[in-house]
Amino acid sequence: MDNIVYLTNLYDYYESLLTEKQKAYFQDYYFNNLSLAEISENNNVSRTAAHKQIKEAENKLKFYEEKLKLYEKSLKIKEIIKNLKEKEEIEKLI
């Protein structure tokens, strides 16, 4: 489950770097909950071809995150902001 959440978060950051076909298959699989059989039937391709497109999209998303680290940086920024807000609340109490 964690991998699914991770990949869908990466998709939010790097969607525009995928091909149209990769986007469509990824969205069908992860967001629309379609099986490989359904995706292959809808696109008139084999299950293997659909699986390959999804795996290529996943690998690209991980590659871009490994190089650019946009998702990792956003998590760190959110944590810093959270800590700043907590610090401000503590200072108000003192």
C-alpha cells in the first residue's frame, strides 16, 4: 500500500514527463482501479504491453525523484513548517 501512495504522489510531481500512453495506463491502473486485463481490452493491446507501459511509467517516476528529489524536498519543507508553527505556539505560551 505504501508503494502505491508513493507512486501516486510522484505522479503528481512528474506527470508531465511521462508519455500520453504511460499517463493513460498509469491513471487507469492506479486511479481508476482497472486490472491489466481491462486496460489491455480498452486499448486493444496485450496484458504484457499494458504491464510494460505501467512499469516504464513507475520506473520513470522513481528515476526523476532520484535525480530531482522534488517530493522528498516538499516533505522536508512541510516538516519544517510544522515545527515552526509548533515553536510559535510554544513561544506564545511562554
